[in-house]
Amino acid sequence: MNKVKLTFNTVAFVLCLSLPQWVLANAIVVLKVEQAIFATGKAIALGKSLSAQLEPQALRFDTIGKKLQASQQRMVADKDLMSSDEVQQLEADIQTLNIEFQQLQQYLKNSKAQAEQEFLASMRPALDKVLRQLIKANNISLIVNGQSVIYNSDAIDITPKVVELLNLES
């Protein structure tokens, strides 16, 4: 009887020592917030909408880029064959194209960044709700930003689950 009691106590002691580590390990999760938000159906729809909205500017950007490149190549190839007036005119054309190219590039970049920031802000309440649900349901005590993690097991990455729940919220 004492042997059984001793064995039982030993097993109980070992479980008590390992249980807090097991509970703690299950209570720490990793979340890649931006990846989760931008993988949602809403984000994909926003991307398509933004692409359609900015298509004229993107086409103009591509066209100007090709013209700029062709003009620069012409300058390199034909500079010695052109008169000084022609060289000056081509340099002026290149400068004008370059300015317009950079302005369009900046416009497209700013438009995308603004849309992304507005989208992130609009998704924040839904994200908070989903995270509260997951915290409560899974007894989560710590959520680590996935951008700050060098390595994590897929078992503790809640990003796919957050995407799934955010899609259900929409």
C-alpha cells in the first residue's frame, strides 16, 4: 500500500512540476497581425478595388517609364550624332519625363499606403473582438507579435485562425 501511495505521490509531484509549463506553453501564442488582416476577404476585395481605381495612373506610370527608358537609351546611343540643340531638347524631355515618372510613382505609393492605413484602422474593432474571443476560449495569457519572432512552431501561430474568424465577422 505504501509503495502504491509513494508511486502515486511521485507521479502527482511530477505532473505538478510539468503542468504549469504545459499550461504556460499553451497560453503563449504568436500572431502576425498585418498578415492576418491583409489575408481576409475584405482585404483582397480592397486590393482589387484599389487596382481598378488606380489603373489609369498605373498605365500612365508604365508608359512614362518605357518612354523615359527609351529616351535615355537614345541619349546614350545617339548623343555623338545629335546636334547640341537636339541633345538639349532630349535632356529636357528626359528631365520632364523623369519628374512626371517620380510624381506618379509617389502618388501611387501614397494612395496605396493611405488605403492600407484606413483599412487597418477599420479592421481594428473586428480584430479586437476576434482576439478577445480567442483569449477567452483558449485561456491565452500572452500574444507575441509574429514580426518580432525569429522562429515559432505552427502549433502556436494563431494567424490562420484569426483570418478565419475575421472572414466570418465580415
